[in-house]
Amino acid sequence: MARSLPRQEARAEFHLLRQGFPVFLPRATKTVRHARKLRTVKSPIFPSYMFVVLDIDRDQWRSVNGTSGVSSLIMQGETPQPVPGGVVENLLDLTDEEGLVCFDRNLRQGQPVRVVTGPFANAIGTLDRIDPNGRVRVLLDIMKGKVPTYLDRAALEAA
């Protein structure tokens, strides 16, 4: 695992890939509000951290610390600290074809959910209906009532 400089994850990923180190930078969509505007952006799940595949005996892993955008490897004494088994594999299983991690794969009707992107970000509601094309109907708890809203499935997470 490597730590990047603040907000330079993409730069570090690019340069590590150019050097031949396989990198996994898990990203998810997130709504950002700035100057009264909403934007949906792909942002890292673990800001300033990324997973780097290293063979300590074969690779010249010390060059990772000098890579543009990288602050340092996470070390355990004199060698890079390995990530516990199954962590990266589970994240890769949740990753879709666009490279985004989707934590919403196990949503069920009647389940309480939280909206994570869009104008209703952080609103709580109940999942009412799931369409096969990725749209969901959510009953949001707004203004002392249940308001039906249609959203993209990726905009929800279990509450």
C-alpha cells in the first residue's frame, strides 16, 4: 500500500503504472457541492492511499518512494507492509466495468437506505422498488412524510 501526496492519487497511479507497478485505486461516485452547483465526481474511497502490487524479492520497490505523486510506501520496519488477505479481492469483486466500487449490490425492497449522490445526498428513506435497468424508487423521509423519488441504484447505500 502506498500513500500519495494530497489530491494527487491519479498522478501517482499514472506514474506507477508507467514504471510497471500494477496499481488499484478504488473509486466511487460522490456529489460535491460548490458555489451552489452540484457535481458528481469519481473520488477515491481511501483518499491519499492506493494498493500497489509488489514482489519484494524481485521488484525494485524502493523506487516507488521517489515516484511523482507518491509520498511513501506504508512500511513495517524496513520492508513494505502487506495488506491483509482478502481486502483487495473483496474490493475488486465489488468493482464494476467502469472501475467504480459499488457497495449497493445487496439492496432489498423495504430496506432503509441513504442517498449518497445528487441533490438528495444524505437523505434517509425506504427502498420501495428496484427496476432491472438500474433505477430504484425510494420513499424519502422529507417534510414529515414519505415522498416517492426515482434515483439511480448507484446513488444509494444501506443505512
